[in-house]
Amino acid sequence: MIFDIRWTEEAELTFDSIYTSIENRWSTATANKFKGRVLSLLDNISGHPFLFPETVIPNIRKAVITKQSSLFYEIHDDHIALVFFWDNRQDPLFY
């Protein structure tokens, strides 16, 4: 079964923030490469939602995009909700 991917407002904001940060720090080409990795990851998650490990918060899973960034998502009966993107260089969310 292929799940629909739904972006929360927080996911949109945090993705845009990371994308803009990469673009400002490196280049548009590097930011677009990041975007391509995210889209590829979303294809994988859509077909295999249990591919990535669950966090300490039940039903929230973490997918590492690059060593600097991760995606947190939630599995529902008929869709995947992207909760937010995270810059791994920030203070940790979970211990």
C-alpha cells in the first residue's frame, strides 16, 4: 500500500528554514540536492512507512536525511503526516 504524504504547517516551515539556510550558506545547487534527497526519502516512506525507527514518542518516527538533518513523521491509517524537519546540530530533542 502506498500512503499519501501530508505536510503539516510546521513541516513546511522547518523544511523552508533548512533549505534557505543551506542555500545561504552554500549554494542553490546544494539546497536543491537536499530537496532531491527529501523527495526521494518521501517516496521511500510512502511505500515503506515502518522503514525508520520510532522515537521515544510513540508513533513518531525519525528519518535521517543527512548527518545534519532529519525528518520526523507520524503514520496514520491512510496517510503519513510530516511533523517537522530538524537540524541535527541544534540541541537534542530527546535523550
